[in-house]
Amino acid sequence: MRSEATKGLEEAEVLSRFIERSGLQIDPKSIQKRNPPEPDLVCEHAAEGSVAFELVNLCDPELAKVVAAGPNARTDAFSTSDPSARIVKNKLAKTYNSAHPIDLLIYADGPIITPDDVIMPTLRPILEIADNPFRQVWFMGEKCTCLLWPAS
């Protein structure tokens, strides 16, 4: 299990990559780690002021076990499925305490075989009907970085 400090550094690195890929006017040097019940990170947007980000990594737990065990751990076939809907629904149900608008960044950094063009249409209907605490929901996948909700 990784420490909170390590998790915070990894989250800041992910948000920095997102800022670069998205072109949002956020100063990466302004990223600050927060502790629950606050969202993961707070940063400064040039036009909007302070913005909080909650991050969630799409990771297939079965595939992660196989990858972590190494090449000799498993020789039989195994099945996997897209975990993105379950992971995001869980995140949407949580509550946060913040004085700033909160954006959700969904990213695919872990072991997952589902491509961006399958994940995005899977998540959009969930985001449209879900009551959630987020102002905006962003996606950063292998190839795509975009605003998922609200739809523009």
C-alpha cells in the first residue's frame, strides 16, 4: 500500500500532465495536496481562481493483479471487463467539503484494456443522469483528453 505522501505526488504529477495536455490556464506550480473530506488537489486557474480536483484512475483490478504478479504468475486465460462505469459511479456517490468549485478528472493510467473510444461513450450517459458534486468532469486517456460533462 502506498503512503499518502506518495499518492499525493502521483496525483500532482497526473494533474500536471492533464494541464499540459488540456491547455487549461492552470499554473502547475500552484497544485496543493488536500486531505479528505476535501478533494485531492487545489490549484489556481488564471481566469477562475482556485479550483479543486478530485482524481480517479480507471484500473482493471484483475488485470492489475496479473501485471503485479509478473510474467510467471499466470499461464491460464482469464477474463476481464471494462471497470470504468463501476469506478466512476462509486466516485460520483461521494461527498466532498470544499470552498472551491470541484472538477473530477477521470484518467486511465493503470492496467486497463478498454480503449478511450469505448470508455467515453460508456461514461457520458452515467454523468448525464447522476446527481454529483462536480462542476465538470474531464477524461484523460491514452489518446484523448477532453471535457466529458457537461456536454458542450
